[in-house]
Amino acid sequence: MSKTFRAWKIDERLLLPASVRDFVDRKHLATFILGIVRDELDLTGIMSCYSSEKGQPPFHPVMMTALLLYGYCCGIYSSRRLAKACGDRVDFMSIVALDPPDFRTIADFRKRHLQHLRELFAQVLKLCDKAGLVKLGHVAIDGSKIKANASKHKAMSYGRMEARARELDAEVEKWFAAAEATDAEEDRLYGCDQRGDELPDWVADKQKRAERIRAAKAELEAEAKAAAEAKAKAKAEAEEKGKDHKQSGEPPAPPSADPKAQKNFTDPESRIMKGKDGFVQAYNGQIAVDAQAQIIVAQDVTQCAADSPHLIPMVDGIEANLGGRPEQASADSGYCSEANLEAMEKRNIDAYVATGRAKHAATGEAATASAAGVASSAQATQAPTRVEAMRQKIKSGGYASPYRLRKQLPEPVFGQIKEARGFRQFLMRGIEKVRAEWALVCTAHNLLKLAQGRRLSAGMQG
């Protein structure tokens, strides 16, 4: 007896064309993102870039923006992978309406409107705030090293630049001499009217490499000069305040770059930083996460591996984005300094900043060298410091201290970005482009939280 199967209508023609909006469920994330971009985001900055009627009509900016944001929400960042998804996946087809853009079109759109796309972070954050997902009761701040679009093996130290430039010059001179000897021999064999004066391509390449090395060397020298001038200015200001400084009758030596200072030739604005996997060519991605629903309320990317200089800018960034400051803020020991704690007091923020690395931060054990140095200097002057007071504050709170939220908030967000959505390396190069790319990643995270919040709200109402 044969089995009866469900009818498989693969070759049956449709009587009426289906709407692409019906490719996915009305509650699907693609439908939600498309609705947000069409109805609730202000894309005036992008739309104003299209004024001329000449040439082939471009793809609609609303569609391109929705495609990029939905791709970032799905962990698809490459323009080639986005273009492939538009032809393979019905959720992407429901956005592009069966008219997929070429990967170059996607890449050019992102590159052209990068700064306007970066500004969408603030708009989406305000939507999250309006939906009740942001309370600014407690905010945790943290940073993570994210690989740059460059290899650390393409970096060279200042000391090596000098030696390598001389080596390349010697090689170029050697092959110039060889080329002249070859020219003379060819003139003898073929006559003076025959061409034989072209240099090999690899000789020109060595010349270009030497020029690039000298340019990078000059940049390092300029950075060293600027640092020396800033140091001299700070010293002059300190002298005006009456501080004693050792005077020297000898003229100051001209500033020179640190022989160990490195410059990367692929992305010169990235830096070698120490991460969990060792030293990598990277940027430092910073986020501030609200405790209500793990919404990113401030974000930035810096070239500085240390976290301490970024605590106050992140707190001020929260106020710039939402018009208010958090009641409490927590951060790990990398952000601890007397200046930071003083600034948090001036802003009336109840801060919980670890004073050292320890198995349990509340114990106050195993403090870092910087915190230990501050404590030793305080003991010498018999005056309590803010770092010591912070250590006692966290210790007295025990395991119920709000400091416990420090790991519960930003760590899962970094995990969702890096593990769940696979963002472990920037696609773009240069600090400004990288900042815009990080803003897009954080915008996608907030959109996912907003979609989840609205879904839960609809379920409760139902």
C-alpha cells in the first residue's frame, strides 16, 4: 500500500503575484527593522545627498539603510555577504523587494553615508528610552580590544625604520648600478637607438617602500615633537603655580621618537594592544550599558589601550545622548584614578570603581600597582585618598554591593556582539571610519533589544 504525501506544488504557477512583505511573518525581525527605518528614523541627512537627476536612478536610501541595519543585526557585515543574502534569503528579499543591489553598491552606500549612519545611534537610543528600556539608575562602563583591519606584522618600530630605509636605499642603488651596466651592454649589442633604460618594477617598489618608511618615520618624529611640546607646556604651567623644577643650564635636546614606537603601514591609526589572546593590532571599543535592559547608552572607539582616560568622556557622552546622568556607575580597575573619582563626585554620581584586580573585588586584595602606589603615597602623608575610600566602600557593601553589576551588564553585551553576531574585527581603516562602524554595531544591538522589548510588551498586552 503506497503512502499518501502532502502535495508538493513546486512547479505550480501562482495565480496572482505575492507581495514581498508576505515573505516573512509580520512579527519577523526584518519587518520590525524595516518599519523602524521607514516610520521612525530621520534620514534627512542621507536623502539630501541625492539632488541630481542625471545618471541611473539609485537604490532608495531607506531600503539601503534598512538592509545595512538588518544585516548588522544578523551578524552579516561584509558587502559581499549582504549581496549574497539578498539573493539567497527570503528575509533579505522582503527588504530589497527582489531587486538586490550589487555588493559594490552596498559598499559605496556605506562609505558615502558613513557619518550619517553613525548618527542613527542617538536616534535609536532615544527610541529605546521612549519605550522605557533606559532608566539611568545604574550604568556599567567597560572596554574591549577589537582587531583592526591590519596585521601587526605590517608594523615597524622607529629604530627598525632607520635601518630598513638604509637597506632599501642600498638595494636600490645596487640595482641602479646593475641597470646602468645592463644599458651599456645593450647599447653595445643593439645600438643606442634601442630602448633599454626601463627599470624593473620591483626596483620601483623598493623605492616606494623606502618612501613609505620615511613618511612613517616622519610621523613618529612629529608625534614625539608634539608630545615634547605638550610636556614642556605642562612644565611651564607647573612653574607658574610655584612648583619647584630642576633647572639646567644646557640647551634642551631636540625631541626624538621612541625607538620602540611602532607605526602600521596598513592602518597607521591603529595601535598594538594587549588583549586576551596576546598582542594584537587593534582599537579600544568602549560602551556604557544601562542596567534596565542592557541598552548601550554611550559608545566610542579610541586608539588608547588604557581605559582610565575614557571614564569621564563616556559619562559625559551619556548626558549628551539622553540629557541626563546616571545615578550610579560601575567600572573595573582599569578606570580607577584619583582624578576620575574626583570627577565622578563633582557630577554627583554614586561610583563603584574597583581599586585593583582581585578574585573578589569586595575584598580589596591584590590591588594593581597604580592603586598600591597611590595608597603608599597616602600613608606617607597620612591623608586618606579617594582610592582608599572607594576600596572601603566596595568592601563594606560585600556581595550585595552595586559593583556586582559591573560584570553582569557590559560583559554579556560584548559577548552578544563578538560571539552571537561574530563582530571580532573592523572592516574599515582609520579612527573616524572605525568609530562610525562601531556606532553601527551598537545601533544594531539596541535595535535587537528594542525589538525584544516591544515583542514582550505586545505579549503582555495580548
